[in-house]
Amino acid sequence: MSTPSYDVIVIGAGPAGLVTATEVARTGLKTLCIDKLAPGGQLINLTELHEFEEPWGGPDMASRLTDEAAVAGVEMGFGDVKKISGGDPWTVETEDGERHTARLLVVATGLNKGKLGLPNEAEFEGRGVSHCASCDGPLFAGLPVVVAGADGWAGMEARELAGVAGGVTVVDASNAATPEGVDRIAGRIVGLEGGAAGLESVVVEAGGQRKSIPASAVFVYVNQSPAAEFLPDSLARDAMGHIVVDAEGRTSVPTIYAVGDVRAGTRPYLNEAVADGERAAKAIVAALNKN
């Protein structure tokens, strides 16, 4: 049996992944955190965070978590993971052919982009259908926009858009709180309307009735599937495809853990992602130190 390159590989460098990697590395375990994009995950798309007493911008928090990981000894890698194999040790392979091995894996890949599930949705992608307020919000300054979804990150995105757009309407059927300065319709989007210039309005179904409301953009945070296509089908998941874990973040495979939005039972809030990472890291260190 070959010697693993790492004790732990964390796949995904959002807040949950970075915190897990940092806490594990602080104990002296050799740790790699790999992501297909820049570290920080959803944080890099948020200009202001509202879960803490002191003011923090999303990119600032991402930079802080990344710096803490580096100081702790975490190695950062970049690549889109296409598959894992083995188990003793695990082998992680990226799309560009890089291979890394580890005694234990942590999946922290978050969620794929949301989808409305409408026939013409792809036609408006990049022409009114968006998934990032800080990226695309300025393009719609002074114009009406809609946010599909209200929980967690969606609520923060709606708050961010309220300072830029000419009016923000959240369309969501849940009981999630709506940020101040944002309108709300308790329903769902059932149609997109527009032309060559892009999106012009959305059709909303609410209370058994349909109506068209002006919208130059719709920011989609509903039907976000777990970004875990590279994992084996044998790993236990819930009906929505989220990875099932125990109280410590351990999956149905003892040497694979899952943290953050990709796992079942979590809520998409930053403070919960941080707590998730800390809890899993403690369990991981205890498990590896037994062997």
C-alpha cells in the first residue's frame, strides 16, 4: 500500500471547507484544500455580511479565512475534481489529470447554481438570468429585479441588490424573512418574458393566480442541487441529493466527511458553515489520531 500524500484532502474552499482544513492543519496533520475557483466560495460574491456584530465584507472574510489556512499550514490546490477512488488511501483526480492521495476526505463543495426549471431559461442566461448580486447587480442599477428564493445566501443577495437596483422583489413560497426595503410575493416564477435585448418581466403564480411583473433580471437561488457529482452512488444521500452525515459530519463511508451546504440538514448561513467546519475538524482529528 502506498503512503498517502496527505492526511486530509478537503474538496471545496468555501467557508466550511477552509475552516475544516485550518482546524485540522493546526494539529499537525498534512492537509490539502482544493477548489476549482478562488478560495472563499459564495463569500467572494457578497460585499457586506450581516451575521456578525462587526462589519465584514464577503471578500475580506474570504481573505481572512484563506490567510488563517495558510498560517495553519494548509496547502491550497486548484482544479475541478472529476472523481475519487480507492479508500485506503483515497485518490482524488482533477479534470486536468492531477492526482492526490489522502487518508481521509472532506467534501465541502456547496451547491450548483439554482434553476427555475423553465423551458426558455437557458435563452436568458447571461441576459437577465443571474446567480451573483455583486457580479451582475451593477448592470441593473436603477432597474427592477427579482430574487427567486429567500433563505440564507438569497436573503443576503436581496439585501445587496436593494442598494443598487430600482426595486427588488423576492419571490418565494417559504416563510423566510425578507430584508428591509425589499418587496415580497409568496409564490413561484412560472415564466420568463423578453426579447433580443434580454429579460423584461417574469410571470409569477401566487394564490392560484398568475401575473407578470417587470424585471430586467432574476437572480436564481431555488432548486440548487448539491455539487457532488464526482462522488460514488454508494454514498448515502437524501431525496434532494444532499450527502447524509452523522452529528460529527461523517458520511456513510467512515473516511469521508461532508460539511456546509452540500450535506443534508444544513442551512445556508455563514455562521452555520463555520460551526460545521469546526465540529467536523474536531471529529476528524480524533479519528485519525486513533490510527
